[in-house]
Amino acid sequence: MGRVKTAGGKLIGSNIISMGTVDSTNTVAMGLGEGDAPHGTVVVADRQTQGRGRLGRSWVSPEGNIHMSILLRPPLAPSDVSLLTMTAAVGCARALRKITGLRVEIKWPNDLMLSGRKRGGILTETKSRGKMTLFAVVGIGINLNSGAGDFPSELWATATSLRVETGKEIPKNDLIAGILEEIGLWYGRLTRGEKEIILSEWRHLSSTLGRRVKVTSGTDSLEGVAEALDGAGRLIVRLSSGARKVISAGDVTMVR
């Protein structure tokens, strides 16, 4: 599996820890972050028993899929660390497009989509002290070789996998190597301050912008057109009144 240099010559994937069944690769990587594990350490597991997604949701993690977390020690202010998810999403989408030829898109803020169905997601967790980012963990889950029988029926109705879409199994290690390479390249741009290049590529890969959406946060919801992405990666929605609402967190669904 390849190793990728980022800003300052540091490597992503120079230390890869392969595991069988874990509760969550993010939990393992966060624990390593508390110790002296180096920047770029990657935790890969065959299966997770307590995989998690955004907003405290569980992430179903059967064998055959990609479950991995990348430990980063970014030279970034906490305000810029919020862009790590978008950086990783760009890297994942580009790698998947290159390796499979499929038109993988990104649904704000962290879902990897194919033909309108979810096939992967990203969860970034950080630890900071004051204005200093101590470390960040980028968790990546991708439905690789799973089928309908590997998921609850209510999840499979809105999900898909690479095997289903291509009709063949994709070698896991090849895809992991491709993802780490792309994320390394885009992470390097982030640490060099090239945020607008990353956001521009995210916009190019977006399945959200220009669409009518419903945004739900807790018990509140609103509908409008997903008009733009601001410099912090927040979604700007234009309501029917003409007002523009800046969304920093929430669930987005397309309105047909």
C-alpha cells in the first residue's frame, strides 16, 4: 500500500494498522492520537461493531467494505480543521472515479453518492486546546463489496455498493491506496492555505448545489435551493422568501 507525502514531507499511510473486528476505527485512532502515534497513521478494520456517523448515528459495518481512519496532526487552527471533511470527501470521490469510472458525487457535507444513493461517508473528530489543534481523525466508510443482504432493508433502500454498481468485486487494498494518495494530495493543499482550490473541486463534485433541498436540524427544518458554499464550507440556501440561510450543520435531502 502506497505512502503519500504531504506538506512538510510528512507521510499519510507510512504507518498502517490492520485489524480484524473493532468497535470503531475512529475510537482506535483517537486513542492513538492521545499517545505518540505519528501523523498519517491509518487504522483499517475488517469489521466494526460500533461504527458511527454524523449526529451520533450508527454506521453499519459488515465485512467486505472499507472501514478506516486517518490520524492527522494538522498545522491548522480549529476553524480551518472544519474543512478536513470536505478535503477528505474530495479525495475519496476523485479516487473512486479514477478507479471505478463511476460518477461518484458528494452530498453536503460528507456523503459519497452514486446514482442518488449513498455509498460512503466521512466522520471527522478532533481534539484541540485553545487555539491549537492537537490532532484530528478522519473516519471513512465505503460500501465496497456488500450486497443487499448485508444491510437492514430500510438502509439498503437508500444505499448501494461498488460491487452492485460495477458488477464485480473491487480489490480493497487498491482502493485504499488510491484514496490515501488523493487525500494526501488534497490535504497538502489545505495545509498550504489553498482552501479555495479544495472548495472549487468540492463544488465541481457536488450533487447538492443547484438543487432544491430540505435541511433538518433537530426538530427544525427548512426548504430552499442549495445556492452556494461559503469559504468555511457552510451551505447557503436561498428560501422562497428570497432570504439566504447559512447552514453549518444538519441533514440535507433532495426535494423532488
